[in-house]
Amino acid sequence: MTSEKRTIVDVFEHSAKTYADHTFLMEKVGKEWTHTTYREVKDMVYRLGAGFRQLGVTKGDNMALLSEGRNLWIMSELAMFYAGAVNVPLSIKLEENSDLLFRMQHGDVRFIVVSGSQLRKVRAIRAELPMVKHVIVLDKQQELQPGEIGIDQVMAMGEAYLKAHTMEEFLNVGQSLRGDDLATITYTSGTTADPKGVCLTHRNYTANVEQCLSRVPIDHTWRTLIILPLDHCFAHVVGFYVMMMQGASVATVQNGRSSMETLKNIPLNIREVRPHFILSVPALAKSFKKNIEQSIRKQGKGVQRLFDLATGIRRLYYGESLLDGKGLRMVLKPLVALMDKLLLSKVRESFGGELRFFIGGGALLDKDLQRFYIGIGLPMYQGYGLSEATPVISTNTPEFYRLGSSGKLVEPIELRICDADGQPLPTGQQGEIVVKGENVMAGYWKNPDATASTVRDGWLYTGDLGYMSSEGLLYVMGRFKSLLIGSDGEKYSPEGIEEALVETCDTIDQVMLYNNQSPYTTALIVPNREALKRRGCQLSTLEGRQKALREIQADIQRFRKGGDQQGLFPERWLPATFAVLKEPFTEQNQMINSTMKMVRGKIEKAYAERLEFIYTSQGKAIENAQNLEALCPA
């Protein structure tokens, strides 16, 4: 099979034949897990794909998929491909009044597949979607509205179609797909203003799966539990397409009656599924760590001391990288085994007992967080990618890692580090990360200008700042396009400083640094009001609010000369002053995207007047009227 013809349909057909009786999908409804084999999934996908055809889906139609992670999410997408359709996967976090409506209208959606819990959102905007022919509902409803149809009825229509037509007639559409045919339009909120539809082809997906497998040796015996939303490109590729190509097993988290209940199901589901690896993001990693530490503390000081000793020995033995060699640390090997037997193997049982590692995507993982997981024997490896690259570009692995890096490039892929003029830079110098490979997107949906500026001569300009080390490891430093730019033209990435301020300063909940060719750097700060109250700041009084501003300033001063955090960052990039904000950055106000990154363009636009004010002599004084007013209790 040539790579040009290797579509997702081709991969699924091969796996369904090769691993017919092996479990593909696992799902928990009620108290029992169901195991569905590759053969059984194929039968259901055929029925659903044929049902889509009967419903009027034709090759090239765009279909939206709005649902929590579940078997039917995966089956629906595969069925779309057999009908020749393109999936527009949508996040369940989207609100109907703006984001959801925009994506469905802009994405030229003709059919919507939706879960019962998300149906209300579709109904709220149905009148504004005249191009939508049918809404296919995945869960039984007491009553369906005009234009809605239940999944069972679609399946029955598909069964009738398959009886009336030859298998060859059914398969001809899916098998007519080529590598450059679109598979999905994945909307990314990115860190700039408007969401863009990333057009990913069948070959983008199958190429990136092959690239991932060049780094992580997964086979048909592996299991994973997908924690991330399935519309997330990382979960899409590594969560189930990598597994599908290898004949491995995929479980999804049991859906609760609320998002909080679903979150609570994660630890339980991990113990039940006993996955070999899990895809994670920093927020989940921190939550797992907190739960482990609380559990250890409850067992008393003796267990706490043993835990600290055991994790310390393991961290010392494994070090920052396998590249360094162990040398004299080899003498610790018997102690590592002893501590595993005494305690750490029991800690790992809470993750099912067979977990080998986590892979982290999205925001950069804190090195201390990575050290914690190495300490308990469940390493968390940093990877790097973005939706426009389908998404994986590089990753650390059990065989090859260095903390702080984003690992080795997947193969085959080309990478350059370029300056602002697009000229390649030598090893070790920071610049924009630019990549080329079969995983690079086809472009942005109905946005030729954005496509032309992002993909040039086959090279994807990621907008991320980084460098390649002499060891062949990629280091990602932040956003290339969100650089702080001093009045002398010098540039600096703000992400590291922002993360350190939030991690270290309990008075600061969120912060965005700003400097656009100005004499000094400023900050927009969302304060932690509870922490300020604990420090004795009565925000209902003028004196209390003044004290609060001084406390925030004192926290920032810790990073300057004489402070306990001095020397971490060049002082010129630390905020000389700041504006305190009344409201946090949230997904609801669109100042944080679905991967929890700040949407800088929107924040700058929303607070343009405040940013202008703090560059005046009056605004530079922290106890100005606007800051005092922002701290007033609601």
C-alpha cells in the first residue's frame, strides 16, 4: 500500500482483518465495562456509515460531531469516512451562542451528530443553521424535534441498505478516498483572536501515526484510557489512531451526570482499565500528584519519610536524562528495587499497576512535576506539537529523555529554527520552530491568507519559539509571536516568567506580561483574593486595598536582586508595574482557549486602555485609582 493511498479507512480495514477478535473499544456504562472487538466495531461502523448514506450524506459533506468521549464518538467518525464525509469535531466546552454557532456556520456543516447531554445547545441555535439537513442524536430522547433522528433509526436504515446493496457498492465510497482528501476540520482557538479550521487530510493522520510509532513502540497488547476530549488533536492521533493501527485497545472515561462527576471517575477508571500509558496535560498531572501526596500524608509520618527517601533515591538514580549515563549511581540499583518493593509499587497500584509512563502535551510540563513522577516510577514525558502538524512533532520517550526538553523529533520530519525573516539559525540559537513533513496540514478552512502566512513552500511556521540542542533535542521556549519586545528591539519570551510568578506568588492567580517596544515591561494581574485576605488585607477598606497592592508588588520583587528568586530571569523583563483586573481569564470570556493557554490578542484588545494607562506616570504608580477600584469586593 503506497503512503499516498494510506487513508484512515485503509488502516481500519487492515486492523479489523488482522486483529478481528482483539478488543478495540472499552466503555463503562453503569457498573460494567463492555469490550468490543475490531470485528464488532467494523460491523457497527458499516451499519452506521450505510445509515449516513441513506440519510443523504454524500462524499465531501461536512458533519459536526459534538459529544463526550465514548465508543460512538469513535464509531461515528469512522462511519463518516465510509460515507465519504469530513468530520468537524467540536468541544463540549463550547457555548452555543457564539463559538459553537461560528464553527458550524463557518465549517459548512450539513449534518450534526450530537450526544443527548449536548443536544440542548444544538436546539438553541438550530434556527440559525438552515444548511443543516439532519441532527443525529446518540442517546434516546423522550421526544425528537423536526429534523432530528435517533442513532438506532440510522443504524436500522444502514442495515436495510446493506441488505439491499452489495458490500462492494457500500465500500466503494470509503475506498475511493485518497490521501489528500480531507478527514477533519479541527477548529483551534490558538492564542490569537479568531478560531481557524485546521484542514487535516487522511494522509496527515496516517503519516503522523507512523511518525509517532517511530518513537513509542506500541503493539496490540497495549491498552490506554483516553482522558483528554476526543476532539483534541493529541487524543485523536495518539489516543486512538496510533492504537487502532497497532490493533491495541482503547478505553474512554465513564461519563458522569456532570463534568465534576466525570473527573471523579478518572482515578477509578484508571484502576479498572490498567492502562499501559496515559495522555495527560499539566492540570491533570498536578491533580494526580496532589491525590498521591494526600494519601501518603494520611498514613503517618513514618510512611511520609519512607516515601520521601524512596522517591529521592529513584530521582537520583534516574537523573535528568538517560543521556548522562549512570556512572556511580549504579550502586543505587538494589536500593531502587528495595524501595519499589516496600512502597512505590503500592503507590503505582493506584494507576492500575501496569502504567509505564504518561505523555504530556499542550503546555510545558514543570520540571519539578516531572521529577515527582520519575520518583514514583511513572515518568511523565514531555512532547510537542500543534493541530496544524496533526499534531505530534517531537517527544521524550522511555529510551531517550531529558527533563526540560520536548524530546527527539518523530521520523520522518524536517525541522528548522528560523529568525524573524525566515532564515535558518544554527544549532543552539533560539528562533521560530518551522517543520516540514506529511503531517503538515492542508491549510485553514476558507482562510487562504492565514494559510499562506503559516505554510510556505511546504514548511509550517509554528509561531513557537525554540531551539535544537547539540544532543538533537528540541527545546520549546514559548510563543515566538507573543515575545516581549523592548524599546531597543531585544526580544524575550514571557511564558517562563508568567508561570514562575503564578507558581511562586500566592497573591497572583493569573498574569500576562506585556511589552511592545516600550521602555519597561508591565503586567495584567488577576489577584488571588483569598491569599491577600490571609495576609491581612481587608479589601473592603482603602487601607486594605493599598496593602494588597504592596503585597503583590513584594511578591514580584522576590525575583529581583536581593529576593529569594533573584537571577531566574533578566530583570528588564520583570514587570515594573501592573494593572490589577476584576475578572479572571476564562474560557467563557474567551481569554483562555480549550488547552488552557491565554489568548493574548483578545486580552490585549479587552484591556487596551488599562495597558495604555500603566505606561503613564499616574498609571505606573501601583496605588492608582484603577487598581484600587479593581480590588473592591463585588
